[in-house]
Amino acid sequence: MQQPIKPMSDTLLSPFKLGRYTLPNRIVLAPLTRNRAGVGLAPNDLNALYYEQRATAGLLITEASQVSPQGMGYPNTPGIYSAEQVAGWRLVTDTVHAKGGKIFLQLWHVGRISHPDLQPNGEIPVAPSAIAPEGEAATYTGMQPFVTPRALDLSEIPQIIEQYRLGAKNALEAGFDGVEIHAANGYLLDQFLQDNTNHRDDIYGGSLENRARLLMEVTEAVVEVWGSDRVGIRLSPSGTFNSMYDSNRVAIFGYAVKELNRFNLAYLHLVAPRVEGFGTAEGQPELGAEFFRQIYNGTIMTAGGYNLETGNAAIASGSADLVAFGRLYIANPDLVERFATNASLNTPDRNTFYGGDEKGYTDYPSL
């Protein structure tokens, strides 16, 4: 059912009904890759503390977590495919729940954005088509040029869907409140959607319906595990990150979002087109929350460079129901309290975003 346009009185600090949950505010911790998973790529006590510190958010979304060893694309990112990882994530969910928070896990397969050094047995990464991205992959031995991926055989695609299903089941076992399917930022599901990375001539390529097919099948599998009201999806309809481009973004993302209406999901999470490195491709219109509000019937979350003023404006205008914060939340674990009192904000240290220890991770001061 179409969400009503919000009255001006609604702000980031207003409560919101998200599926079966009532959130105390509309401030969301965005999914943020921090490259600090422990042994076996399992979360540990340090990761639990990081999420605990931010548990006053209306909703926490974890860093992207690969649904299989094949889905890994960066060093020290957590997985959700082993018993050890499930136990590690249970540390996180128990800690967040003890603070009264709600937390979703983001399900991830990077597709071609990987390297043989990160793959089981040094295998070639997989993708819809054998097209290499520009740039370099982050590996345990430093940056290395991306390789040309191997195109998935049609017979392998059911295995990809099952990887997401297993990740969803494991997230349920780990005590999460829901999951978010990562279909943004040039990773595997996004690679199937867009025609610069998908040159297939089978039922997963060519037409809008075919290119969106894997996203719909993965969504169906995850919803079967969780129920639709505890599943969200993240898209980046204007993003160019990881060498992404489509000849007609309005068509492919408009089609995909209209099709997602039938699932009655918890939310649609959109990366705003103005984010640095994720900007709108030349000659293409900006596809933000305002555009999709006209065609999506459910809750919309927006993310990308928001602050207190612009976040409140997005809520007040009715273009978005929830706003996710990334860099501000890295540096301000008590962001809700700071927004509530209009307090000054800590400045994030970019040098400590990826990898390392507690420095730049759990040592930012609270008020």
C-alpha cells in the first residue's frame, strides 16, 4: 500500500512502523564495510562493541556479508555461511538487542569485484558475462588489477540463489531482526541488472525482465525464509561505482522497482545519486527517492551524504521514510543523541575506515 505523504511535523526523530517493528526514530546506520572481521571471517567482541555503540539508531544495517566464499571481494569482510560466522554474528545481535536496538544483516555476493587471491582455490571470480571492471581489487597482498571474470553457466545460477537462501537462514539463526539484499554498487545482482555488465543471451540477459530475473528469484528465496516484512533491498540506480553503466537506467530500474512491489518488502533502500564516487552517469537522469516514490508502493530509505538538515527535509517532503547515515555514524556512535540536541559532530578519519583495530572504529567519543 502506498505510504502517505508525511506531514511537516515528522522528522528524523519521529517513530516509524517498519513491517512488524516500531522504530523509535527514522535514523538508520547504513551498511558500512569496515574490514575488521576476526578469525574465520567471523565477527568478534570488537565488532559487537561497534554495533552496540550505535544501537540507538532506529535500525542498524550491518556491513555487507558474503553469502559464500565465492561471494568475497575484500580482505577481512565477514561471512554468513559458516557455523563460526553465525556464532560471531550472534554476539553482535545479542549485544544490540540488550540495548533495545533492531538490526538487519546485509547479504552480499560481489561477483566480478574480486580476485583469484580472495577466491577458493584461486578460482576466477564469476559474473553474468566475462567483462572485467576497470581498476584494481583489494587483496591481502595489496591492490592488484581486476581479472576478467568467468561468465556463470546457466546451470550454476540456481546455486547462486541457494547461497542467498543459506545466508538468509543463517542470519535468522544468528538472531537478526531481518535482512537486506545488496543489489547495489556494482556487485553481482547489480551486474545482472545493467547492460554494460550483462551481455547474456539466455533467460538472464537481454530484456528488462530477463536482467531483473535473478534479483526477483533471490528476493523470492530470501522472503521464503524471512517473510516479506523483514526483507529490504538496496539499489544504486544512478551509481557508476565499480564501472557500472546502463544504456537506459530509467527503464531497467523502473521495471525492477515496479516488480518489487509484489513482494510487499520492509523497505527499498536507495543510494542517492550525489554520493562521491557513486555519481550519476553522463547523460542519464538522477534517479533518487523522489523518482521512485512515484512507482514504489512501500517504505523508502535513502542514503548518501545526508546531514541533520537534509535528512529532515527528505522526511518532511515525503520522498523518503527513513534516512541512512554512513560517515557521520562512523565518527558519531551517539548520532541520534547529537541530532536530538543539535550537538557538534566528530569528524570521521578516512585513514581508519578500512581495516585495523579499535582506532577509528570504536574509539570515537560520545557526548
